[in-house]
Amino acid sequence: MTINPVTHDINELRAKILDIVSRPNYKPQKPKKFLEQLGLASDDKKQLKMVLAEMMGRGELAYGSSHLVLPKAVPAATVPGAVPTTFSSDKPSEERSSSRDSGKPVVVGKFQRKTSGIGFVRLRGMGNGEEELRDVFIPAHLTRDAASGDTVAVEIFGERERDDYGKSTKRGKGKKFQREEEPERGPRGRVVEIVERASNRFVGTFYTENGWAFVKVDGGVFKEPLHVGDASSTSAKPNDKVVIEMINFPTLHNDGEAVIVEVLGPHGVPGLDTLLIFREYNLPENFGEATLRAARNEVQEFFRQFPDGDDSACPTDRYDATVETTLTIDPADARDFDDAVSLVPLENGHWRLGVHIADVTHFVKPGSPIDKEATDRATSVYLPDRVIPMLPEVLSNSLASLQPGKLRFTKSVYMEFNAEGVRTHTEIYKSAIRSNCRTNYDEVQDFFDDPKAAPKNWTPEIRDMIDRMHEFSQILRKKRFARGSLEMNMPEVKIDLDNDGAVVGAHVYPYRESNQLIEEFMLAANEAVADYLHGKKIPFIRRIHMPPSLRKLRTFADFIRSLEIADLDADEMFESRFVIQKLLDHVKGTQQELAVNFSLLRSMQKAIYSPDPEGHYALASSCYAHFTSPIRRYPDLTVHRLLDRVLAGETPRPEPRELLLLAEHCSEREQRAEDAERELVKLKLIDYMSKHIGDTMEAVITGVEMFGVFVMGIEIPAEGLIRLEALTDDIYRFDRNLKILTGNRDGNTMKIGDRLVVEVVRADPDSRQIDFRLVKRLKADNKTAALKRSPVKRLDPKGKSKPKKKKR
């Protein structure tokens, strides 16, 4: 079933709800009662809950006992950056719970449960940079039946205390190590409402005990197995993987109950891991028949209008770019080509860059079956062994693919740049192109390395233009870094699969100048389109990336000082990203490069979609949007539609709240896609490692916690844990701020970026964990050692070294 996240007018719903709760005869009621009163269908429950949550945040409503909705919330103090509501104190005492009448703030966020039973809630919003939102700590007995990923309403009632974290545990002969869960101080609260379930379905392993059936859910989502009824009532066999639907979610005192809805089969069946991920993340599979029929109709209509195919003339209502030299550059195994580029030097010494993007909006009409399903999917999902497209392949691989020699509809963005790479002018058209050449990153890179290696089908004009593109892309790249854009060098390792989808090896995905060329051109087009819409004061879905918080930068600076690389000042980093880039340049090519990049990445916030007029921190862009991939990202499609209206002479004014809901939906779908890809890669690597128990491999530390260190293989990117109790060579103390384990022996530390030789001890697909054992540590290379012996320096905002401050 497809959904449309913008079903009803938000302001109209809000007004009707306010009318209901302000009536003299109104009696507090649960949210679902409003469905009937507002004449809404059961499918509208999600949106209703979102509206109620927003009204709670505005202080227009409040929760009472048993989750009853009360009017006239009273303002109260708030968590920094969060929007509170409070429980009304003007209601009779019988309408209020004694635990909820103290005027405490209520916030909404995502819940995450730890294995010990305690939970944390990541609040909605991003704080103000200097004071980011702190996660709310929820003691185990106040989590209700919330599961990880659920959106919950939380009442804040104090600061968490050290006693909340549980007792110490022992290792060995009375030797103690620190608690598994020990969060920082911050807000403490209780879950008062499950606003929205992340999922009601889970995958796990079936087993029986004393005639009863149970399922142990994969990945430790629930601590205890779930009862699924009488063992004789299901076709599942012991150790089969199954899909369950929840009847009652577990609580502190109840293990929960579920029902089996699908039997997937036993371990070891080829393709089972992918099927598990499909079910676990509720990924879409086949397109609906109405969607496929509509897509076929679009194809037929196109060829009815342009029966001559390759020789068809450009439509008169489109800018004719068919006479220009354009080409596509993609991975060698790409199946669709949704962007083409052109570059022309101008007589005034400027450059005219053309970025031509497949005009998907011509084939995907608002409200059509194709659009509804694309809205629901919101993004293509790239799994190791397949792609789940946002649009039917009959469109994405044909009409929306800019195949060479074929007439194709595009949106063309022409940008004029001066010799220094400063954009001086932008023009946008609905256009048509006929790509002159399809090439790939490998061919282009070979040409850069040796001009004689150009493929035979490249004309002199193509060779000249690619050569110019190389020169100009490096000008844009230099300009981008000069304004403060950050570049973190994180090697991307791709796994290699056989025909059954099993891992047979891995390789580092190369990122070379040919990749940089297309990246720079696409970034330039995205920024130009965002500036164009922003200049016309048109609300649109932006791609935003908020700066890291000052608190996290201080932690990062402490970590860098512990490595004796540089004496960073967090306040200076917060004010100027040039300090950060100088540091990245400082460690480039050393063994400490991975450690610095890993640590910096953990300090950064995540880029999301939002209508808020915020910039993109990592790109140093004040105004940025996604425009260049409407074939695989729905936010890009919405930007294309706005451009259609602007080019038609309209001044569109999308409803901000509708944009916000759609942006949140797209961000959530993007996160789902990333999580699904990461989890499937993990499952395939666990299967690979299960066949290599006892083997040794080189690895790098990617994370340090009080219960052990996370490591990832260098050649095979399998990530697992060396548990603290397995580190028997010393007694270690955990430094939370520096994320370092320090032993009693002088100089004995374990920190992010350290390289080790480890042995594979366990690889369990059900718990989704790999355990390693430390074999030996690898020494730093000479370049790193020399760097560490050099005097520690301060890095100023301009990137120049200056003497270290004396301690006061």
C-alpha cells in the first residue's frame, strides 16, 4: 500500500481539533477518538498523531492520565532547543495523574533501547549549534513498551544520576571494569506516549520449548524471546527464519507476544539474507500494476509523439540543446544515465558549464500512480546484490536515461563562471538533448593519465571538451576548498559477491579525478538551482547540514591533543572550519589520518532534507538543494516541479508545513535505505567470517567504548568487537571524552585509528555480531612517528601554525 505523507491540510486539522477541545462539554479523550470526530480514515492515524504532537509542542494541548488529550497547556521551562508542552493544572484532580501534574516539559523524539533495558530519546530539532540537544535518559522502568526507533513523547523531570546506570560488574578474580551503560549527565525523563511505531514486524529465529513456540528476534531488538503461540499451529520448523507481527510489545515486566506471518526458510538458503532485510525494513518489492501500466503509457505516448526516434526534432516548447556537444560519465556498470554535461570556453575568458538532468517530471505527473509510489519510496535503495528503484525501470532505464544518440527531455542549468571559478550568471531551461557520447570513470581517468589512451569512438571535439572539463573541475574544486569546504578521506570498501550473493572478496572503490569532475559539476548545479529558488523567495526542500556542536568539537579537540598532533582550540574550530581542514591536511598520508577522520565524522551531524533556510556545513554552502538525481531521489523531483512552474511564469508558494512533512518523510526513507544497505552488508560479512573462524587479519580500531573496542578489517570490511574481558594483557580504564582505553602499563592505550592483528572468534548471524581476539598491535609507520615527535602546534583559523599556548 502506498502512502502520501501530505494527506490533509494541516492548518485545517489543527483548527478543527482546537474547536473540539475548546467546547464547554469536551471531555478528555484518547487520540484515536479524534479520527471519528474529524471524519478521518484509519490510514490517517499517523498524520493525526503528528498534528497532535505539534500542537503539544505549541502548548495548545497536553497529555493527561492514560494519554488523554487535554486543552490549554501551561508554558514551562524547556530543554535547550526543544519545544515543550506541559500538563494542564487547571483540570480537576481526577482528570490528572499525580505523576503528571507538575508542569514538566514534554518533548518528542526517537527512542533507542539499550540491552540493559534503559533507553535514550534523540529529540527532534538540531539545537542552536553551540548548545545541541542532549539525548533524554529513560530509566528501564519508565520506558513503557517503547521499542528502538519508535517516535515517543517524553516528560522531562530532572537530571540523570550516576545511580541510574546500574551496578558494576566483575571480570576475572574480583577485577572490576566500568559499566556497560554509562551516559553523560543530561535530561532524565519518562515515556508518556508512543506517537508512532517504527515497525510492527520483525524477523527472527523460530524455536519450540515444552510445546510452545517462541521467536528470538535478530539483532537484539528485544532482550527476551517472544511467545508466538502453540508450536503445532505453525508450519515453521526449529531454526527457521520467520517474520512476526507484534500483538503486545515487551515491557520491563512482560516479555511481549507476537504472531508468525511468514516463514522464510532455514539458515543457509541463498538469498535468505536479502529477504530478511526486505522484511525487516519493509522495503518495497514489485511496483503495483497501476504504476506499471501508467509507466508503459508514458513510454507509448512519447514514441507516439516522436516516432522517428533518433532523428526526431526538438519540440518547439523546449530549448534545443541537441545541437550542443554533451556527454555522460558514469560507472562502467551503470544501467541508467540521468545526467549529462557540456563545457564551452567563452570569448571573455569565462566558462559556460551545462548540466543536463533527465526531466522526470514530464513522465511523473503529481498525484499519478507513479508519483504516489515514488512518494512512498522517496529514494532508490542500493543493496549489495540489487537495486530497488524509486521509479519503474521502463522509465528509469529508457526515457529518463540519457542514452547517446537518443532524443531525451532534460532540465538544463547553464552556469557562467569567471576564470577563478566564481559563478556570475545562471540560466535554467526545459530542454532536449541528444548525448554525443557515453563514457565511464575508468576511460576518463585513463585519458587523464595518458591522452593517447582515449577510446577510438571519442572525436577530437569530445577529447578537447573532456580535457577542458578536467582543468575547469579542478578550478571549481580549489575554489570550494578555499571557501571552507571539508574533505574527509574515508576509503570506501565494496564487497565482491558470487552468483549466490555470497562474499568472495572486497575492493577499495577508487575516487579519482574523473569522479571529482562529475562531483564538482553536480555540486555546482545543485547550488545554482538552490540560489535561483531562494532568490525568488520560493519555499523548497533543501539539503541541509548543521555545524557540529561546540560540545562535540571540544571532545574532538581533546582527542587530537591526546594524539599529540596539534593543540586545537574548539572555539576557533567552531568559528572557522579552516582550522579543521588544516588539521585534515596535516595528517593526510599518515597512519593517524584514519583516526582523525573517524573521530571527526562522529563529531558531525547528519545531513537531512528540510525546508528551513539553513546551509550545508561540510560543503561550506549557504544555500544548497538536491536537483541532479530526480530519477532516484524524490526531493530532487519536487525541485524540478517548482522549476516547471517558475519557467511557466508562476510564483509557487508551497505550504511550509507540507514541505516539512515531506522532507521528514524523505529523510526517514533515506535513513531506512542506508540502514538496510549497511545491515545487509553486515549479514553477508558475518556469513563470510563464519567460514574463517580462527583466521587472523589486519584491522583498524573504529570505536572505543567501556565494554571493548570496535575494529574493522583492512582488506575485508567486516566490523566486530574485541570485548573488554578478552583484553587480558592489562587492566584498562575508559576515558569517555577521549574515547580511549588506557592500561596500567605505561603507554598502553587503545584508541581510534590504531592498527591491530586480530583473530576471528565468533560470527553469529542471529545476534549480528562478530567477536575478535587481539593477537598483536602494529607499530606506527615512520611518517607517523616523525609527526608525533614534532612539537605540538596551535592551528589558527587561517590554517597557519602558531606557538602553543602556555597552560595557565
